[in-house]
Amino acid sequence: MVRLVAGKPMPYCEDFAKADGWSAADVSVRLNNKAGRKFLTFLRRSGVTTVIRYYARSARPKTIIPEEAKLLSRQGFGILPIFQDSSRHISNFSSSIGTANAKSAMGFAKRVGQPKDRGSTIFFAVDLDYPATQIDGPILAYFHAIKEEINGTFVIGAYGSGAVLSKLLAEGLITVPWISMSRLFLGTEQFFYSNRWSMRQVPPEVAHGPSGVGYDRNIVRVPRREIGAFQVDESGEGSLA
């Protein structure tokens, strides 16, 4: 597919890589330290309003902690969490794993102060390019279990290919679709041009030289209130950003 820009054709690869107006950054390191504060200054100056951080089955260096959530909130950022544990093999998706991961995600949400029943979002990652048969099988079962376990307490989002996101939307299993930066994944080109996505990750991963923090840029297509980012106050009480 080719889009016309100022009367000239722009191929999909260039269109997808455009980062104009990016306003969210996903980061896999903790930011409540000297390097992190330097990085956050850069984000504010770049017009970024949302920082995406991680939940997982257990605490590890990439997962957000309460002190970090408070720092991000004090500095004016909205926080979006994504649950990402093991999701790079189809054996990592099943109904039982979905239930366990949803419970872990809600445990993290409670620890960092993410508000319940107020429209805040938890994303769940589908990291690789899976064929339709596996999307319709284990991945669909995984998200059915997540929805049943979360039971409306949080808005559910997903990160993945266009094919994954399209299917999960059609089944009513997610509300906030986030396209991964892998533009050649199944269905991603079609989903990108459909404008049904809420957020998309822009390739490639980049690094902020002064702080050494690596990050990904993200375009938010919908009004910020629809993304479901949250903030926490100094007592740990959460509210929508």
C-alpha cells in the first residue's frame, strides 16, 4: 500500500517509521535514579506525557516499583503498565497462563497504586509473529482467561501484531490496541492503515546519550483520556492521569 503525501507516494515502510508527534515512551529500566531523572528531563522537553513501564510474574530489574511510580507522577507523567513475562513462544499462551498472568498483573497494580475500577489500563504483550491458527487457538484462550480474571477491574490492552489486535478487538477481549514496531508481522500493515489502533511503537529502538537509557517512541492516536494512564500521589493513592 502506498499513501500520497503532498502528492508524492510514501511507501508503507516510510509511513510506519514516521515518529512525528510521539508522546509516549516505553522503557525497560527503572527511572528513580540519577540517569532516570536526566532521561525524564529529556522526555519532558520532547513533549512526552506518558511513560510505559513493566509488570511481570515476579519483581525484576525491568519492573516498576512504587517509588518510581511516585517519581513519574510528581514529574507530571502518566503511567501505562504492560505485562510482559515469557511471550515469545506459543507455549507461553494458554487459559491457565492467562489466569496466572492476570493475577500477577493485578498484584503489581496494587503494589504501585494503579487505581481499580476507574478506567486505567493494563496491556498484555504478544511479542512474536504468530499465524492465524495460533492466534485463534492459544492466544485467544489466553486473553479470554485474562478478561475473566480481571473482570472489569482494569481496562485491558494488548501489544502485538495487527492480526493479533484485530482478532482481540473483534472478540471484545481488549479495548486499547497497541501496534508493535515490527511492521512485517501478520496483518500489521492493514491494521496500521485501518486507524483502529490507539497507540503504535515506532522503529527503531533508540537511546538517550546523556543518560544511557534506551527507549521506544510511541504515537498515541486517540485522546489521552482513552489510553487509561494513571498517576499516584505521595500516599500511594492512584487516579487517572
